[in-house]
Amino acid sequence: MPVIVDPDSTTARRLLGALPPGCQSVDTTERLLPWLAQHPEEYVVVLGPNISFGDGVTVCESLRVSRPATSVVFVRPALDTALLARAMQAGAREVVAMDDLHLVAGAVSRAHTFSQALRGPEASKHNGHVISVFSPKGGVGKTTVAVNLALALTDNGSRQVCLVDFDLAFGDVAITLQLFPSHTIEHAIGSEEDLDPPMLNSLLTRYQDALKVLAAPSHPDVRERITPLLISKVLRTLRTMYDYVVVDTAPAFDEQTLTALDETDECIIVATLDVPTLKNVKVALDTLEMLNIGHGHRYLLLNRADDAVGIGADKVEAILGMSVASQISTSIDIAAATNAGTPIIAASPHHPSSSAFRNLSTLLVGEPAGVADLGRTPSADSSDNDRFAKLFRIKR
């Protein structure tokens, strides 16, 4: 979908309102290139009127060479002949005035048509992102994170999201949302070669217009009959149907989970501030690294993150060698909202935890992968950090 670049939030919202649902915005040209690196299918960049003309020309010249299939639509406060000529020389596809949003929408539509013609039939194929929520230890709030993140990613209905429960033995997504699905992934068993969007759509349960759910089987013994090939086919098909696919995985490295992680674009690692969980997460990260799964695309989320337990975020980063992307504090409101069947982000949009989930969503949608810097050497000057480093056998 189109990406808008403009530092003024009011202008960005006006432009978003004129363009197709699901469009995104970044506030600077510096953030544009990392965003494009995460969205190789992007077909048009809309440079807003508050971007300086010089910066806009630089972007046009850069994309003309590096991404010839990505058009640039230059939106200016006013037009003149010299400006038009320079922008077109730099590689802008069209230059339009801000006061006519219909022209902006038309320019974006023509850019889409051009992209399809240039890239061929594959350009029209939707290519959504798969985001997995994983933890090697149960009871850390993984399902709560997956459910609230999926809702945050819908962005109040502007994006289409599918939440998949691949905790195949003991999945809780449906009961968390108080859904009573008539179909689950169990009904796709044996359809590896025949699975297509219409068939898969018939297995989904609606939570809201922008969020559908593929529920886990109702009986644990079904798990053994769900093949890795089916897992892969489900995720690849859902990519063509939704902007984002959020996967709640099992707390294990079984074949099905490894297949889901291998199909994943971004992986949220959920941990709590206790030694057994952090030990398991450390082993899991080493395993993912050994299997070359998700390198540079992992984000660490600390759930129930309270300093009073004696382990802070700095110690976790030292232990795991990975930056903390997000923290969710302990709150009885989260449990109360879950028990009521309404996730906290819907029940209380202004709750600090809701804000944290929205911020994580923004990070996943608009920021470059690699926030989790697994290659850095953590610093740990305090005796406490030394003690934890020895406990987890971190080499220095």
C-alpha cells in the first residue's frame, strides 16, 4: 500500500483520507528508506507538501535507480513550471497540488497500474506479513500479547488482519475472544494440495470486520494429524488474503511450530522477569540462531515487567544479548478484560498496556527490522549483572 512522507500529522491524515485503506505514513525521508526495506512490494511513495523540495528531489533520484518499480508522487503547496520540470527530471512520476486530493488519489491509482504492468502478474498478488508470537515457556501471556497485537495491527479497521492459533494442543485464542468457532484448522486436514483462499476463508471465524480468527482444534490429539506442509500452505495462502497474519505459536520446538517460525517475517519473543523463563528464552534464541530462523527480525517483549522482582530490563538485555522492544507492566485490568472477553486494547484504549501494544504495532509496521540486535556485546558493569551473566553462562 502507498506510504506517505510528511512531518505534519494533520497533513498526513488528510492525505491518508484520500487514499486506499491500509496506507501508511512516516514523518521524515530518513525513515522512508528503512521502511521501504521492510516493504519490497511497495509501489508508490507520496511526498507530502511539508517535505523540502531538495529532500524530495534526492528521494526521487535515489528511488529512480534503486527501486524503478516504485513511483514517486510529489505533492506540493503550489505548482510552477520550473518545479515541475526539476521534479520530473529527478524521476517523479507525477507532481500534484495539495489543494486537490482527487488528483492525488488519481496519481496513486495510476502508479499502481504502472507497477502492475512493470512487474507483471505477480504484482497484483497480495503479499501480507506474517508475525509470530513465541515463547519457549507457557504461562507468560503469549496469547494475550497475540490477541492485543492483532487488534492493534487492524488500526481501527484500516488493515485486514488474521489471527491464527497454532498452539494446536492447547490453543486459547478463541476462548480469550469468547468465540465459538464452527470450523478450525482441523477441517483443513488432508487439503494440503487443494487449499485456496475460498476454502480457507470458510474456516475462519469473524471477531470484527478487520479481524478474523483461525482457531486451534478443540481436542489435543488432533495436533499430530496437522502436517508441517499444511501449516506452511495455510500461512502462504493467508498472506495473499490479509495485510497481517499474527500467529500464536505453541511453547515448544515441534515440527509445526518450527514450520510456522520459518514462514515468519517478524517474531515477537515473549519473556517474563523470572530466572526459569529467561533461561528458556536464552536457549530458544540460541536454537533460532543455530537454525537461522528470524535473524535480525526478532523483537523482545517483556510481559509483567515490574522492577520489584529484582531483574530489570538492563539485566535482561545483558542476559539475552538482545534489546527490549516493548514492556507490558503487570496489571489486574488486563486479566479482568480478558475474563470479560474483551482484550484490554478494546476495553480500555487509553490504558498504558494498550498504548504499549499500539507502539509495538507501529514498530512492526513502520520501523526497520533488526531492532533486536543479536550481535552486540552487552555491557554489564554491576556485580548483579555479573552474577546473572555467570548464571546464564554468557561469554564475554
